[in-house]
Amino acid sequence: MRTTLLHLLAASAVFAAAPRAGHPLAQAARGHLSARVFELGLDANHEFALKNVHEDEEGAHVRMNQFYRGVRVFESEAIMHLREG
């Protein structure tokens, strides 16, 4: 019981720190992917949702989960490196 409670507390801390879909970097990444969806061999039924953002001194790494018609595509994500400028 105690281990389960500790896991729940740790998980809630991770989710609380997770970036929101409205994060400016998430919006930039989503716009980049949307503009190139056909170049990537996808169609209008594909969408991307924010997984996480990691910022460092060189810019930011944005990970997006891929969805097809609202269903998450198993083990599929887009990873983008964004820099200012």
C-alpha cells in the first residue's frame, strides 16, 4: 500500500510539471508539422499532440505523439529541435 501511494505521488508530480498543449513551443512544433503533413506522407486525418518539451542552452526539443483519426499511433512520435531566430 505504501509503495503504491509513493508511486501515485511521484506520478502526480510528473504530470503537474508536464507542459500544456498551449505552450508556445508546442504551438510552433504543431504548426511546423501541419505545414508539412503531406511531405511526410501523411494525410489530413493525422494529428500531433504534445508529449513533452525539454529546453536547453541550444534551444528546445519538442516531442509530439502522433494520432490517426483520434487514435494514438503505437510507438510513433515526432521529435523537433527548435532554436530561436
